[in-house]
Amino acid sequence: MRSVLVLLVLAAASCRPRPDRPNVVLIVVDTLRADSLGAWGNPRGLTPFIDRWSDDGTRFANAYAASSWTSPSVASILTSRYPTQHKVTSFSAHLADDETTLADVLGREGWATGAFSANVMLNQQIADAGFDDFRTYWTWSAGSKLPAAPVIRKSLGWVDAVRRETPERPVFLYYQFMEPHAPYQPPEPYRTRFAGPEPPPERLDLVHMRFLLGRGEPLTIAESLQLLNGGGDIPRWFATWRLKNDVTRPDLAYARSLYDGEVAAIDAELRRLFVALDARGILRHAIVVVTADHGEEFGEHGLFTHGTGLYREVIHVPLAIVADGIRHGVQTQAVSLVDVAPTVLDLAGVPPEPTFEGRSLVPLAVDGDRSVDVVSELPETGSGGVPMHTQAVIRDGIAVLMLTRGKATVTGQEVYDLRTDPGESAAPSPALWARGMPLMVSLQRFSTAIAARARDAAPTVQPSDRTRDKLRALGYVN
């Protein structure tokens, strides 16, 4: 009888999560450029909280998203797989149920998992993703988006409920905040502090600028393509929201200042979130990751917003990790957001997931590691948004962008030295072309390798009329 009791006690103990398992908090700030943070070189003082907080861990100065718009990028963060593998590459694609996500792995290891998003796209395309609870919130006000505060309140209610039911159970919290995403509508005092109380008079009646500034009815990407490109088919791999000459530098500067106000606003909200989580004991010995799904364009290379190319302004994102076992400092090697999930598992003491393509960044953050190719992809959407398949690879400061038709025939290449030309604006020299050639070969081999581990297709989902209205309000194709 005694032996039976011992066995029952041991079995019960094995079912309980180990008390040393850390909570995990993964924060994705939608549309947050790396160069908008002070710790990444911005002089305007937009992000004092993130800057100070990231001093306690590792800042990855050269982190790159797997794609340049939300759905494929977030799917890559959660699955540690590339867009051409998980196939969430169009506005109707849905993450397949049999894709293994970070939430799947942590959930089966005993974590309570909750996702809280202000981006309606995630409700449409990434919903569930292995989470116990996946909640998407949005406002139905025309031309507006949901601020962080109500999302935070809802998430704290979920945390409190989990703690009441299972006080010792570790939690995995995923957040997607929308402040820097267009339309740019920073609250006070950030609007006045960074953009001024009144807009300048220069041509703010432009249809596209009205969308960016939250004025009037926005355009879909397809409508913007017609307007901004004369209505014809665009045989270029990056030109969907191309600028016309009548958009002036003051227009762009004002839009960027409003964007800056949004960045400052989300920094303040993150400070409040961290205070609330800390008061609940969630941040004690936790793994905390702050990053973005992609950046934003303000006229660089003649482009607006995001999801139209793979230039640095839309794939270079902030990445900071604070956790026990990771050193304090700045890491300058190029890394990918597909590395986030393997890194979290490593820090949490969970065995690696075989389907994950990324690598753990713990060895890199602790004592340095070998440089690897970092790849981003922008597959054609099939909905009028991106007409061609694009890939970019970065190695040792050299960036190569390649365009293919049908993912096979290479029709264009660009090569840049990011150390001397971070804006990717200079024409390459013969010597730079010679350095880029091995990367082109490597990228083609990489594409073949990941294709062998790709899904045949992703399931599709059609948005409801209500969701369609909200997608239109955010400028998405619907």
C-alpha cells in the first residue's frame, strides 16, 4: 500500500509544472522600425522605457523580420519557419492547424498560453496558433485602431484568472500592439510633442496622405496601386504603393513625426504593462522579448508603408531579450526573428522543436557565435498587392535582394554594403557585385532546401463583412 501511495505522489508531482520554469512574455509592436528607438540610434527620445529596460539584457542591433507585413512575419515568429514554408502569404491564407508553434510547445510542457492582439489580421489568419486563449480586440470606429490600454487590461484579467486557478503554473503571454501602424493618430501629449498641434498646409488633401494621417476613407492596397502607378500592371518587385512626385518632403516629415508620436505612446504603455506584470510576479526570473513584425517606409526608395519590398527600413526591427542566462550588452551579428522561438525554448529549458528552422541566440548572446545567412521573403500575395516573389539575404554586412518570377526565374538583383550604405541607395561597385555573387548562389540553395520542408498549401478563410470593413479601415486588401 505504501509503495502505491509513493507512486501516486510521484505521478502527481510529475504532472505539475516545475516551479523553476520561467514565465514568458513576447511583445510584438506592429510596424516598429528599429531606427525609431533611442537604443538603436534615434535621437528624438521616443523610447526611454524600452531603452532602459533593454539595458538589462541583450539588444540585437541587426535583427531582421522574415517578411515585411504582419501575417507572414508573425507566422514566422511563432512557427520559426519561413513564409514559403508556412504559406501564410496572402490575405486569405490561414495558419494550418498542424503547424507547430511556440505556444504548442510551451503548452504541452505545462505553460498557460494567452495571446492578446489589437491587429484584426491576426484574428483572421493566425488565430489560435496553439494558444489556450487567443483574443483579438479592435475598435469599430471608422479610420481608427485600438490603442494598447484596453488590450493590456484584458490580458491582466486573464493573468489574474490563471493565477487564481493554478497559482504555480507558468504563463506565456503574447502581445501585438498597433500604435505605430497607420493611420497615425498619436494621443496627447505625444502628438503635440513630436508633430505639433496643427498639420502643415502642404497638400494634405492627397488621398494616400489622408489614409496615413487618419483623414477620410482609406484606400485598399489594390486601389492605391491603381492610383499611384497609373492603373497599369507593375512589373517591378517592390512597386505597389509607389510615391508620386506631388508628395513633398514636408508631407513625409509630418507623417514621420506623427509616427514618432505613436512610438512614444507605445513606449509609455509598455512601461505601464511591465509595472502591472511585475506587481503580479510575472516578470520575476521571466523571459521577456520585445520586437516588431516589420518596419515602415517614409519615402525611402519611393515607397510608403510596408509589405511592398524587402529594403532595410521594412525588415530591420528591434529585438531585445531580458532573461536569466543571457548577458547584458549589444550583439551586432545579423539575426532573424525565426530565431526567437528556439531562443525562448533554450532559455526555458525546453528541448528544441525539430520543425523549427531558426537557431537559439543564447550562444550568440553569451559568448559570440558564427555568422549565418539571414533571409527574408516576400512571396507574391495573389491579391494585387505584391506582383512578384522577392527574397533578401544578409551576410557580414552585405545585403542581396533578388526578384524571381514563379519562384524560379531570377529577373533582378540588388547588392548593398550595409556598413557604408545602410540606406541601400548607392550603386554597387564591381567589387561589391563580386562579394554579392556567393550570396545569390547561397540564397538559391537555401530556397531549394526550405521548399523541401514546406507545406503544399495553407488553408484559406474568407473574412466576414464586419472583419472586411475593419481590414479596409486599416488599408488591407479584402
